[in-house]
Amino acid sequence: MKLFIHRKDLRITDLPAFDYIRTLGDSSLHILILDPYLLRNGRHNEHSGVQFLRHAGRLREAYARENATLHIYYGEPAIVLRWLLEQHPTIDELIYHQDFTPYAIGRDRQIAQVAMDADVRVTALPDLTLISLASFHQMSGRSEGYKVFTPFYRKWLDYLQDFYHPPFTTSLKELSPIVGEISGDSAESFVVPMHLQEVMLEENHPISPEEVLEDFLDEKIVQYANNRDKYAIDATSGISRFLNVGAISVRTVYEKLMLHSDAVESWKRQLAWRDFYIYQAHMDPRFFRYEKEFDLSPLNEQYFRAWSEGKTGIPIIDAAMRELNETGCMPNRLRMVTAMFLTKNLLCPFTYGERYFRLKLMDYDNVLNRGGWLWCSSLGFDAAPYFRIMNPVTQSQTHDPSGAYLRRWLPELAHLSDKQIHLPQPNAIVDLKISRARAIEVYKNIV
């Protein structure tokens, strides 16, 4: 019998593991482990945790509709796995999809050891990226990874032209019997707590990821390149909140995108950036250690609370943080503006903002979130130069000239003119010109 563990792949279509299991022709047991470490500090009540738990509940329902069972447990993955292998000695192979964060690597090392101790084979399959990272690197002919996006993108396009793997096709119904009953001592130790079950049962996403994607491709993609930074209008796909928990695969997204001949290049680049950040996490040994590699002692968290609560006195910053705190959403343009404002104008270590977005972003992904923060703080591959500091007022005037977004999230400023509404308020915590000059001097000595 095969044991398959769901993680960041909360769907029942286009799964490499399903294709693999079908070729083996054996029965399988399918589980999802809710890891207390990843839900610590009340994360189950925050946008990122709620998003994952709701999709976990939807995944369980998807299995049930196919007359199959997904077993969901709560506990440390290695301990849960050891218990399952003891209860089911017929399990001879453990299967899961790869992940590249430090925690995931450590977790997978532990569960692989548990499996090997029980003489159980371990198979880890790629799923996160459009490209196979190993074969892409081999094709590139480089001794080290790409550090700049543009040449990476050119090679990425070449790779997809020659080696693109279409979506996997095996469905649940095509698999040999999926084990539905599990019993044994200590099973109650891994029961999902009621407060998590309640979140899993909530349903605030009646529209499927496929419908969201189709709506975007049918109605918005033609104007995406022109409108994507006009954050006052709903011009983006909204698919990242599904993609980053694996409710839809990147292959399915790409496949549907390529059926549209008009204006796909700009959005395709976004998929390439996603692969580029994951590629960095895989290829750059410093990706998760930059805060330890550089001396960030000149920075401090003095203004972090004001930033996180949207009380900086800079309208576009405060509006964006209000939207994030209330909805879990923030347009990509504003993620860059708010992150650069925190790290540069407010001289706060990027790790504070990174951790805050980890909780608040509905579409949170560890690698992608970190990649964005590294870019804004002038660290990592192809990062913004230390002297590049976005002016939040200019950004606001350029991308929302009428102030519609500001009036939506800062109604107390709605009475101001289109010109005045973008300007720093009398209570602004920093002067933009002075803080920019100070940031350049500080970061010049950091990077």
C-alpha cells in the first residue's frame, strides 16, 4: 500500500503523485497533516491560515464527492507518520510533493528518516514550478544559478518550448482502492481540534479557482498589461490565493493561458517570476539567511507598529495596510510600495514586514513572500539597487490619480481634492525626502 501526504497541493486534479500512484497499481492511503508549528501564534485566525484551512476543508469534500476518503490529522508530521506506519505495516512507500523552505526541508528529512527506519521507500515528486528545476539547471549549462531575471526568463521560455510538461491527467477514480478506514491505538491523539474544524467548515469561496481563472482570461487579460498597476480597479487575476495553496496547479493555469492568443506575454512573465523566486530558494544557499549574512543593526522596529496598523500619515501606505488587515488582499504594486517604505524610509529590518505579511496575506507563500521582501530591501538575486526607493506619493499619483483607492480605504480623507489626497498628512511619521536620503546612506553601508 502507498501513503500519499497532501501539503501545498489541495486539489484532486493535475497531481504528479496521482499519475505515479496509478502506474504502481497498488491501493493507497491519502492524508493531510495540519502541522501545529505552521499554525502557531493564532495563525488559524489570520487570513493566511484561514485560507489554507478552508481549502483543506474543500479538499476533504472533493474526496467525498468522489466516494473517497481524505484522512486529516493534527500533529507533528514525523510523529503522525510513525503512528500510521505502526498501524499499517503494509505501507511500503511514502509519496509527497517537494517543497524548498528550510522548515519543509527539515520536516521532510525527519519523515524520510521515519520511513526508512520502517523500511518504507520515499518518493518526492516536483509540483511547484512550471519548469523542472533540476533539468532546467542542466539545460542551462551553468555552474551556478541565474541571478538576473531577464536571462532566466529567456531560458525559461526556451525550456517550456522544448520540455513543457502538460497537466497530469489521473483522477481519483482511476486510482486503485483508496483506504477509507483507519483505526488503532492513539488515533484520538491526532484528531483535528474543534476550533480548526470550525474554520475548515466555513465557506467563503463559492467560486472555484477554475472559474476565477476563466473570468480573468475572458474579460481582463487583454488589458492586463495596461491596467495591472491601476490598483483602484479590479484588473488582476486573483488566482494567486488559489495557486499558492495548490487549489489549482501552475500547469493548469499555464495551459489555459496559452489558449488565449491576445496579450498573454505580460501575465506569462508573472508566472516566470513565480518560478524565479522558487528557483532562487533552490539555488541560492543564502536565500533564507540574508538577515544573518548582512549587518542589519543600523535598522530598528521603531515605526513598525504604525506601519502595520496603517497609521503612518502617508495615505497610500495607510490605505494599503488597511486593505491588507481587513481583507488579506493587497495589490502587487502596493506590496512593493509598502515594503520599500518600511525597509527604506522607516529603516525597519525586512524580517518584520515579512513575518507580518505571512500572517495577513490571503495568498501567502513563504518563498514568494520572502522573494518580494528581499527585492525591496536590496538583498538577494536581481534585487532593487539600494538607492532605488519608491516615492509613495508619486506612486499614488501615477497609478490612482483620482484617489479612488484612497477614498475607499481612507474615507476620512474623502473630502480632499484629487491633488491633496495623495500628500502626506500633518501627522506623517517621517519626512519622505529626509528619510529617503537617510536610507541611501544606511543601505550603502549594508549592501
